[in-house]
Amino acid sequence: MNVMHLISGGDKGGAKTHLFSLLDKLKNKCNVVVACLMRGVFYEEILSKDTETVLFEQKTRLDLSVVGAIQSFLNERKIDILHVHGARANFIAMFLKSNLSIPIVTTMHSDYLLDFDTFFKKIIFTNLNIISLKKLDYFIAVSDMFRDMLIDRGFKPNNISTVYNGMDYTTVPASVTSKEDFAKKYSIEYNPDYTYVGIAARFDIVKGVDIFIKGAACALEKNKKLRFLIAGNGVEEQNLKALVKELKIEKYVHFLGFVRDIYGFYNFIDINSLTSLCESFPYSMLEGAAMKRPMIASRVGGIPALVKDGETGRLFESENPSDFAKKLVKMADDKKLLALMGENIYQKVTTCFSSEALADKHMEIYRDIIADYKCSTHYDFVLSGYYGFNNSGDDALLLALITDLKAIKPDARMAVLSSNPRLTQKVYKVDAYNRVSPLKLRKLFLKSNVLLSGGGSLIQDETSSKSLWYYLYVIAWAKRCGMNVMQIASGIGPVRKKFNRKITAHVLNKNVDRITLRENKSYKEIQSMGVTVPAEVTVDPAISLEGESKQHVIELFDKNAIPYGDYVCVALRKWKSASENFEQIMAKALDHIADKYKKTIVFVPMQYPTDLEISKLICSQMSNKAYVIEVPLSIRETIGIIHYSSLVLAMRLHSLVYAVSCGVGVIAIKYDPKIDGFMEYFRQSRIADVESMTQTRLIELIDDYYNSDDKVANSRLCHEMKEKSKRNAEIAVKLLENKKYGRKK
């Protein structure tokens, strides 16, 4: 493989360090040439290294005369992929793209909106860089935060890879400046009883050195044996020194200026720190870790990838000096833990963040990009369902399908039809498109292989005939565009209208290659309609999802002022034909649980904010104090909350799915035949009908639950069902292989 890296040549920050670390190992794995656009720090230093380097010198950063020469060079050397770094190289790449038949990838070393600091540069060069980036196809982010940033700004997730920085630890000096000599050089009092806390950063607002200083003042109120060392310089230097003076901590804080002996610095300090407001994955973490120094750092950017709270250091909330001080004082008080965390962080960086791992990851990305660039179809799977409506159940199906497909085919390229494409892209890290744009759907389907329609009760007319027709239209349109089609993990029915039943059977029989169903009731429904497509009963894929930890749930309850203890989860929805006085019946039954069984009642809205209204209404009618979680929850948070409850009383299907998968007992309020189908499939019998439910009936079910030994789902059955859920993805991948190799169904 032939790879060319294009960079300005004047870089002297993280991009320079990153590229030097990468090239050192990458040149042993492929043919590499580096091209610079100017003479500068980077260009002068790389000339001394064993890497082929060429100069296409620009007269100014807007000089386009070099474009032709670079294009000729790329063609002559038969370069397979062009890898660019920074705004200047992005700008040139934009003009190269139209005349090249090779992919171009750019690395996002920083937030491109913050790269230029003066007003003139922001207006001109930031906007030129934005235009350039929008023209490029492939991106490498140096942290998950930067990947999320790109997705938030409209870049397609499938074209973004994440590679954390790495360094060559074999170059770390075996012998470094002693603590005594370092202290003498910088006129620092050295006392082994003191704990020295250091930060190496440029004096820029985004680095939050002022937070470090304010936190130091707070920590010194608790521990006078702390000393603080600041290595660096920059525009904020005078302001920072003035802050130290204002806080009257000059005795405890030392400004060292720019420190060339960086390993001597990290050897001297006991705790490395970063207090940034925004970060990628800074090399100061790796350098400190090479000297086995644990970290205290703000919870931003890529920092949590290395700093695991309590394992390799401590994380504090960004821009919170008091939280920094609190965590720091605890660290300083436990010398044994400091040593253990130092060993842990060293093992972590040498294993996961080496320059060798960095180069290997780039080779993997290059191969994937080249394969994608040459592929005639853009997506392996397009997922169609009730996605983007903030419904926890349907979103759980989407997450489970993506997870299961990736488990079998890690390089699967997926797109989702969504009512909120931007949000879907952000949450699920896959490309998303507007679900009701016919022209865009046709263009998408012509470049895709398999449509996966389903993951929910889409084929039914109980709620609306219009939604049924929409999903049937998508299926027919996808098949017409040449895609294989699978109705996946579906709940089918009820389809009550005669015409709807006839058209449904016709569309499915003519256009669908395979069907998987989440329970037996749906299988009987398609048989009764005359559907002859090969079908099999699997299970709802959401049953395989894992929830957040107990500690996370406790913290979430605390943030929402809910006492954590023995609680019951309630997940309800409004229903047009609910029994008279439904809210009062529910309120009385929940009071019965609170009074007789001493449980806390917690309402968990499964569709936000739709379910909030009825949850609050019932809560207000209860005699006992009950709680409603009024903030949006992630799927894993919802599962975690249900997992640690003692009972789930619910109408929403997926609250029941989550409960059964976690071994939590359920009482179902049936509003749709799918509830019956699920409960029957999982051998659960406690069901009340929303249309005929009485207070007496509901309390009978509650008492039966608490007085019975049969409180939870059969664990063996749950395990079998979780294994069975993988079958959906297995069939989908098989259908993809049939499509790619031209085999008929």
C-alpha cells in the first residue's frame, strides 16, 4: 500500500507529535511519503528522520499553484490513499478531490472551530476549513468526543473512525533527572513528605489552568503539604500569575515556564493533572503515564479513555475547582493507592496507546476506506422502523439490531430511516436519513443491499392504516430498487380491515425474502393472512441488551431527588379505550403496593415526553409519595433502573421485555395483542386488560405476585431467548451474502 501524508510543515503542537509517532511505525507496514506545504518546525524536524519527505512550497496559504504538482506526484507514485492533516492541507485536498480516483482522509486533531484565534483568521480560515471538510469523505478523530462533535455537525458516522494518540515508549529515557536535581534547577523546595501536583499545558483559556489554580487554593485549605507545579507558557501567563497572588498561594505554586526536560518534570511530580475545558487525547497524559504518574483530570474529550476513575486516576467535573480539590485531597492522602494507580496507568498506555497500536489501527482504517471507496454499493443494511421518535422500546430494538449485526459483521455499513436523522446519528453512530423523503429513499436504496424492516409492530392497523401503508410502501420501493428485503424481529398484527389484510399479504409475498417474528401470535397472524414467505419465530432482540451499573442508577436517582431503595417501576401510556377512572384505579393500586409492601413507586416514561403527562397525573392522585423521572433516559439507563427494581407494572411492551431479560417480575396492563403474545411467549400470566380493568382485579394480581414464589421469569428460558435473539442478525447477514454473490432466496 502506498500512502501520502500531506501537512502544512509548520505544525509544532499535538499534530506534529501525533504524526511523528505514527510515521515511526507506519513506515514499516506500508510505503509512506510525507508532503509539506511550507518550511517550518515540522518540515525541518522530519528531514532528520528516516522518512521520505517532499516539499510543495506555497507562497501563501491560499496559493493553489501547488495543486497540479501534487496531483502529478500522486499519479506518478501510484498513491493508494491521501491522508491530510490540518486546515491548510484540507484546503488543498478539496481542490485535489475532483481529479483524483483515490480516497482522501483527514485527521481531526482538534476542534476546527477553535483552531484560529484572531478575528480575521476566524472569519477567513475557519470558514474555508469548514467548506473544505464538507467536501471530504473520510475522517479520523483522535477521540470519541471529536467523533461525536463531527456527527453533531452533520458528518456521516460511517465515514468517521476513532484513533487515540499513541507514543513510542521505547524512546522514554531509561535514566531521567533526579527529583533533587530537578528541584534545584527550578528553585523548588523538595520534601519527600510533600505531594507534588503538576500540569503541563499552554496558557490558553481552553486548557483551564485557572481551574487548576483555584482548585489548588481549595485543596490547600485541607492539606498544606501539597505543592503545585505549572509547566508551560502562553497568552494567559500574566493573568494566571495574578490569580495565584490574589488567592495568596504563591508559596505553594511554582511557574516553571516551558520545560524541555519533560520526563524530568513527570518524574518529579507525584500526580499529573489536566484541567481542560475541551480536549482531544493529549500527549501530556501519555508522557506522564510513561513515568507511572496517576492522573486527576476533567471529564472531557478523550480523557476518560485513559483515566478510569479509581483505577488509573480520578476524574472531576469540568470547570469545577471544588470537585478537583476534593478528589485531589483524597488521592494525596493514600500513597499506596497512588502507586497502584501509577502502575495501572503505565500498563494501560503501553498496552493500548503505543505507536505500534496507532500504526496498526491506521492500516486497518486505510484498508476499510479503500474497500469502501471501491465498493459499488454504499450500505450493507438499511434499517426501517419507528425510529427517531424518542420511544425507548423502538430505540432499544434499533440498538440491539445494530449491536447484533456488528457482532457478526464488524465492518457492516448501515443506514437508518429516522424521523430525527441528526439525533439517530448522534446516539447510534450510524448514518441516518429522513424517513419520508421519496427521492432520497430511492437514491439510498439504489446504493444499498438489504432492507431490514421491522423491529416492532409495524405491520398493523390498530393505531393507523397510514403507518401500515408507509411501511409496505418502503418494502415495495426497496425491492423495486434491487434490494433484498427482510421483515425482521417483527410483531405482526392486528390487521383488521379486509383491504389492509389483502394488500399486506400481497406486498409481503411479492417483495420480502425472509421474515423473523418475535412471538407465536404474529406467526399465526401471517398464516391467517396467507403470507407464504419463509418465516421463523425468534425473539425481540432488545432482550439481549445490558443496562447501566447499580452505581450509575444510584447516581441517577440522586440527581433526580429520588431515594434509592426497594422500588417498583411503573411504565404507562395514554390509551384511547382505557377503562373509566383508569388513573384513579392505578393510583389506588400503587398506594396499595406502597402501604402494604413498603415499596417506593417510580414512574419511568418509556416515550419521552409523551408518557410524562399520564405518569404525573397518576402520581398526583396517590396518597403516598411517588416519583416521576422527568428527564430523558438512555436505553441502558432505563434497563438499569428496571434491573434493580423489585417489580415492573407496565403497559409499554419493552419495559416488560427489559424486566424479563433482567429476571424481574412483571404485571402487564394489556392494551394491544402484542402484550398477550409476549407474556404467553415468556410464560407470564399476570395480565390486566386496560379496557376492563378494575381496582379489585389489579390489586389481586399485585397480592398474588407478592404472595407467590413464582415472582420472576425462568432464568433458563431467558438465557435461551437471549441466544435465540442472535438468529435475527444471522439471517440478515446471510441475506446480505446472497445479495452480494447473486444467489436467489
